[in-house]
Amino acid sequence: MVTEAVRIGNIIIGGDNPLVLIAGPCVIEAEEFTISVAKRLKEISLALNIPLIFKASYDKANRTSISSFRGPGLVEGLRILRRVKEEVGLPILSDVHKISEVPRAAEVLDVLQIPAFLCRQTDLLLEAARTGKPVNVKKGQFLAPWDMAHVVEKIASTGNEQILLTERGTTFGYNNLVSDMRSLPVMRALRRPVIYDATHSAQLPGGEGKTSGGNREFVPYLARAAVGAGVDGVFLEVHPKPEQALSDGPNSLELEALPPLLKQIVAIDRIVKGKVE
């Protein structure tokens, strides 16, 4: 099934185009740390010839505990992300949580991301869409994949057709998520590029009491399965030392584990798209 492609600079997501990687640390922990991770990701992506969009959150507004690290905030976070964009030369994706954030965020971000818990917030969706920037909406853990048709309708009502949909797992009892791979072709049937978030799908929300847990050992299995199902991109949160990460460490992929996984999923993508000679 061919989707309507979304263009982000020189990167085209969807249609019959190659797999795209969205990757970075969960949250901006420090300025030079963020720059160094972005540079290493660019090296990896260039070596494997896979298009890369850098992701890091300037604010994690939905942390489990009031005491959890949230990031540097809108102003400082966007300044750091602008450095990544200008000095490292990567397109940038980050979350927006409030209508008031959108105009300023749109000055820096190449893709505005709507977090899963906010995917039904009509006014936020419309404000993000009116910027004309591509909008990536994470499917809520509480939604069926066909319910994303209403999300697409809201964004498209503004005239913005640059829409990405991301699967990140579905609530399965308490503190657990499950990935139903059937959701991927269901959402692709909406003719929008579909991204699979392999690291958040391995998360255990609130699983460690004041923080979320995770099973990062399952990330490669989930990523390979999703690419085999025909997604247009893979979303991976990575960290040089996940056990020391200030957010989502238990489900983040270790940075140097990324190259071998990418080699596998790029090969799978070529098979799925019939590009193996």
C-alpha cells in the first residue's frame, strides 16, 4: 500500500522511499551531551546511508513523578536544538505539549510531535497543523489504530497534509504495553506514513514506582518485526549509557548497539519493498 509522502528537507518519508530513522536521547540532558550524541548519530546514519531526523525533548511534561527530570524547558531547549540543526546539520523533531509552545517551537523544529497522551487534543492538533510544518502524532496507548482517522481528519482540515502517525504500543493491563503489528497496516491504510517507536513500545509505564521501567532487550525484536510489516520509519531513543539516562533509560537502546540493528532493519526494508536484486 503506497502512502502519501511527507517531505522534511531532503528526506522523504512514505511512498516507496527507503526507511527513515528518527533517533536521539529521550530528553536534552545537557548541551554538549546532546551535540555529541547528534554527531555520533549522523556518523552512523551516513555510514549506513539511512536518512536521519534527530529527536530530543526540551520538556518531558508527562513524567510519572513531580521529582523526575523534565529537561531544560522551551527556551533553552530550543536554543540547544537549533545548535544541533545548524552545527550538526540534522532536521529536528521534538514534542509540543501546549498551544502556547507551538509558535516558538515551529521556528526551530522541522517536525512537531504530538505526544501519545495528547493525541486527541483538538486545539493542540490544529495549532500544530496551522504552522504548515509536518506533524507527527503518536497514537495514544488507549486508542485503536482505526481511531487515528479522526486525528488525520483534524490536521488535514487546516490544509496541512504533512502528517505522520506513530505506533508506540497499547495499554495491556497495568504498567505494561503490547505491540499489535496489525495496527501498522491499519494506519497505513489511512494513506499516511507510519513510524514505529520501538523503544517506547518496550516501556513499562510507571513500572518502577516513581519512574517508568522498560525491557530494552526486546527493542531489536520489535523493530525488526515492524519493518517486516512495512513501516516507513523507525523511532529509537538512544543513549551512550542507558543505565545513567535521566529519562526512559530502561527502554532506551545503547548508542553503539544501533549500527548492527540498523543494518538488519535496512536489509529487511529492502526485502519488503522488493529492492533486493
